Amino acid sequence: PYCVGRLCCEPLLGMAETEASILSEKCRRFGLLGAGLVQDSMLTLRLAEAAQNPSVVEAAAPEPCPAPSRPAVLKPSATVNGKTLSRDQILEILAETVRVQGIVQQEVSALARKLAQERGEKKSKSGGKKKRKPLSFLEGHKRILELDLPKEPLEDYGLTEQSFQKLLLQYEEDEEVMAIAQQLLHPAGKGDPERAASINMEKIIEIHKFMVNEMQKVLQDFLELPQDVRRSFTGKGCETTAELLVSISVEENLSIHCEDIEQAVIRCESALEGHPEFAHYTEQLSNMMQHLIGAAQPRVQKAEFVQLLRHMADSTKKAKAFAKKLYEDYRSKTCNIGDAYRRFDEFTAEVAEAAQQNEDLPDLSPVELQLCHDEYRDDEEVRCIWEQSGVETSLMMQDSMNPMFSGSGSSGPKSPVSDGKGNKLKCSEVVEMQELMVDEMKRMTEQVMLCHRDDPGRTWKAEVTIQMVQALASAAVERRYGTSAEEMTLAGFQHAQMLQRNERFARASEKQQEILMMLARFCGQDISSGSRE
């Protein structure tokens, strides 16, 4: 996190993405199947943009080419973690997964409607005086098991969802594979178009807010179960049970079919795309679903966890040293913005290459990192390397989106990072830092535009450009105030309530988001035409 404001750390809708990368993120968040009833609507919007904006994807590719990006020769097979699957096998898995997903969605949706109706009838018979207790997680899971839903196709091939994601990314330029994968991202709507048309933007946001509250109850109920009971569930069982329970509540309290919501989201796409409340609620749903699934899984061994943290600590140290040196060179005019971009791009490539060489390290989401930390937090070695790894700040971002994120309901102490300088910063200082951050980002963005004007043939990758601008701006703030990015972020959270009411901070955060979106659009445009949005 190279900034004070929370907005710049949220997913940027303007950044170029492929169907493969969005599918990978969806798998990461929700798994491959699930009922598909509690959707990540923000991912849906991003998929729609990726599908409707192919030129953006091509412009942001690592090595743009005027020729079509689809290869003439199809990749016959792919290997991950020592397991090789043919292209036909991958197509078979995808097709079967699409089929099973449709069955699961239909069955769970019908069950939710049936249970909501039964509960409504019993309430009517009692005169509506007695409020019925919602189904517990265990009761909901029992009803899911009674459906006898089809088995997940990956099981037949001995694949995990993470390994299948990696396989799919090797086929992101294969039209046939991506076409079927897109059906997983955006399955055929089961809802009624007329009912969906009656759900306006305000109602969509109200529904998502309600779903967040219901999901919090489901997660709390699950976390209160004994650990051995929690770990007896599969991730898929947890996910589908949660979707059933939330769907029942939506049906019972709002009289809305969950399958109609997704159609309504697509219909209101343009209005929802930049809506902060919508983004906030969808991110909360995503984080809570990750937490639910993660809390059911056994933790990685302590030795593996420590190995991963050491790797992250080393990466964080190198990144900070690189960013500091780059800023000093830029400030002293040893390099211009074009040179800074080239060096940043090369460093990013080196980091990616190093990550590939460490495939044996466990692949943990932020939720899984926090849960592992909760498991091993009393170990002195873990406490020490956790602080060095720089994980704490990114987890605070998750905390801000999900108040129940602090691992298995525990309320123990956080990392020692919370005892740093961030505690001593005043709210007024945080506001000044945010304003300086925005001024520096604006200045550097202008330099990027001027560099493009002088060298229109240069390629500017969105992810690299945005990270570079944020890193340089953050370094400028750190130099002025002697405060690290982590301390700035921590102070921002500690003064969150006051900052939300501060007009200067709100204006600066809004301007910061505008700059980031402008950079994303600039990098995604066809720069050879020299056009500007």
C-alpha cells in the first residue's frame, strides 16, 4: 500500500483484465462451483468490461502486437505441480463444471425458496407474533447434504482449485477454453427479466447491504463451532451452505429471488461501476466468504508458514529499497519518468520470475495468512518474522472491509507493528499526507503524459504505471514526514471515523481515485492513435 487513502487499494475497474485473470480471481475467492447465488457482483462488472473492451486487454498486454493475440497453434497440454492435463481434458473439466454449476444453482435456489416459503407460512399461522429463529449453519449444511448434489469434477482428476487456476492461465489466449471459462464467470441467468427490471440501483445496493449483514451472522455462527467441527467441512460445503442461508434470508425478508439480482446488476452496470457503497459491500461479501472457507481448512505446517513469511519479508525489504533508490534518482533528476518506468517494469519482471522459482511455497490468501498467524501467534519465531514480512498492513485493509476478519473470532493482540509511529500521528497530519500524496501523484501523472507526447511509441502497462506513480508519491510523503507507508496506513485506520467526516480528506481521496482511473484509462487506450479520453 503506497498511499493513505483506502480507495486506491481497491480493485480498479479501469485496469485492463482478461477473462482468465478474472476467472482466476473468482476461483480464488469463491471456488469453482458453489450455488452462484451470492455472487461477487464487482467481478461480474469487471468481466463485462473485459469482454466488451478487447482493445484494452491487448493494449495492456506485456508485449503488445498489432496482430490478433490468439495463437494459430493450440497448446496441446499444460502441466502444474507435476500433473499434466491435455487440452481436451481441460475442456472436459470446464464443460462438466459448467453443467454441475447450473444444477447446484438451480437446486440450492429452489431449496432456499421452499424453506423461506415454509417459514413464512408458519409465521402466518402463529399470527406473526413470534419471530422464527434462522437456520443454524449445521442445519443448513444438513439440508445441503440432503440435496445429494453432483461431485465436483476436479476431484476425478485429483486437482485442487488453485492448481486448476494455474492451468487455466496457461490457456488465456485460447478462444475455445476461454469461451467455456466465461460461462463459469457469467452463467446463463436463471432469473426472470421482468422481475430483474424492477430492481433499480438503490435496491441493488440495499440488497447487498442486507446480504453483508446476513453473511456476518452465518460467519459468526460458523466460527463459534469447535475447531474439529469446523474442519470437518469442505470448502465447497461451507460456501454452498452460506449461500443457502443468505438466500433464504433474502427470499424471506426482501421477497427477491437471488437469481434475479445478477441480471439487475448487469442492467445497472454503468451506474454501479463507480459506486463506493456497492464496491464496499461486494468486497465485504467476498472477504467473508474467503474467511468462512479458510476457517474450515487445516493450516499449513509452521515450517512452511515461516518459509513463506521469510520470502515475503525478503521481497518487502527489496521492494522498499528499490522504491527509495528510484525516488532519490528521480528527485535528483538522475533519471526521468520514462527511465523510472523502465526500471520499475524490470523490477516487476524480476519479482514475477522470482515468484515462479518459489512455486513450492504455500499459496495463501490474506485470510489464510491471518488464520495461520492466529494458529502460530504464540511462537516467538513466527511473531518476529510476521512483523518483518509486511503482511500486517495488507491485512488491515481486509479488516477495514470486514470487521469479523480477525481469525476464528479471536481477539488477541495484533502484530507489534501497531505500536509504531502510526499511533502518534494526528488526524490533521494524515490529512496533510493524503493531500501531499495526491499532489505528487498528479505531478508524476503529468510527467507520464508529457513523456508519452514526446515518445508516442512507448508502451505503458497499467499495473506497472499505477504502482510506479503510487510508489514514487509515497516515497515523497515519507521523505517529507519521515513516516513509512505502513505507518501512514495504520494512522489512516486509527483515525478512520474522523477522516470520514473530514472534507479535505474526502476531496483528496476522491482526486486520488480520479488520478488512478485516468492512468488506467490512459494505459489501456490505443496509444498508437494518440487519442486521449
